[in-house]
Amino acid sequence: MSKQIPTPRFFSSLPHAVIVDWDETLTTKDTIQYLAQVPYINNQHLQPPFSHYTDIYMSNYAKYKESQQLTNGKTCATTDEYVKFQLGMDPVEMSSIKALQRDKIFKGLTEAQLRSSADHVQLRDGAVQFLNRCLDKGVEVVILSVNWTSLIIDEVLQRNGINDGIRIITNEFEFDESGKTTGAWLKEPRVRTSQDKLDQIDKIKAQLRNAEDTTIESAADDVEMMYIGDSLTDLLPILNVTLPCAIKESKLDQVLTELQFNHFSGTWFDFIKSIND
């Protein structure tokens, strides 16, 4: 399943789209940890503690990882093995999600309460400048995330002066008629795994090809797409875009380097330079 791609380059023209991961790519830390605190802040008697759901995830992940180990003790050694590992992650990711929904931990919350989790979020240096550069150049920007709601992402963007122009694709809480969460997530969009992210990438490519103002000459032409990520959840998208980018020294960067997979490693200030006229 390995795919040969051209050596990463600065675009000679603007890309059709820039797709960006959220947690620990645009942000300095994982932000789901802040969302996880919201139900407990608003109901101090809520049980079980969130650590219970973390334990569920880690237990399932450990079992899955052990089942995938090779004879040399490593889990993955080739691109195909890393891809195979990611393709089997859905039951692991859904184990804690199903438990959270079953126990309705996120029931009865308002949009404002969820947005308040943005108080703790810090963006990486250069991230805002990069996003503004893309918007100024008219490049479509999509934040594609396995986060639990777009509300925290939108709130952070607004607090950093970005009020519109960026599309956010992530999981979303279900709200009842009174404007409070039901404790469940909507079935769509579904972005839990690397495969889910790739499915969204394919949808975006199709939308770009079918757009009335498209500059893509034929269905056979590849969409000029830049993808920036930090973790192995970003692996499948990275393998399927024309300009794969990884946050410097991130897990994704380390693995792609190990695999000798052509990619651009850098900071947000480095990525800004690739958005040229």
C-alpha cells in the first residue's frame, strides 16, 4: 500500500487546499483534555471520573498493540505495516467513546460551557500567521480533527482574530431542543481514525474537482493539496496528498523519517514560506 510521491517542494502556484490537523499541530497541547473537564466542572458529583474512560482507551490500545507486534518485538517496521495498524484502530478509538455515550457524561451542557474550554488552549507560534496568510491568498483552509466538537476550535480561532473563512470538520455533540447536549455525538461527520480522515480528504478532493471555478483540468489531475499533521492519526492523509508536511520532531515526523518517506518537516514559520503567489 506504499505510495511513491514527488519530493516535497514549495508550490510554484498556490495549492487548491490546505488541510490542517488541530490537536498538537495548530495547538501546543492536546485540547480534548480541556473538553473532558467541562462536565465535571459543571457537575462536581459526576461519576465515574474521566480517568475511567482514559483507562478503557489505554487498555484496549495496549491489547491491540500487543496483537500487532512483529517477531522482532516492533509493532510496525514498514509503511504498509503502519498503514495496517491504523486501519485497525477503529475499535480502540470507539471503546471510550461508546462508554462516554452510554454513561451520558457529556449530557446537559450548553454551547457556552463547551466553548469555555478554549480558555486553556494555546496555539503554536506562527500558526495564526500561517492561517491568515492562506486566507489572504484565497487558499481554502480546512481544519480536519478527531476532536469532539468544533466549538472549542471555532472559539480559539475567534479569540485569535479569525472569525470566518476556515472550514472545520470534526465530530459534533448532539443538542436537544433546549440547547443542551444529549450525551451523544452526531453520526456525521465521523472523524475518529486515520481512515476517517482519509475519507474526508477524498470528499474534499471530489468537491474541489466538481467546483464551478475549478482550475483542475481533468478528473485524472491530482488536487494540489497540502496536509500538515503531527501524529500517526495523520498518516493516511499524509500518504495521499501532493505536499505532506509534519510538525518538526513530532511523532509523525519521526516515523516518516524512519520510513524514508519524502515529506516537509518544519515549524509554522517554515510552512508560511510555501504559500506563495
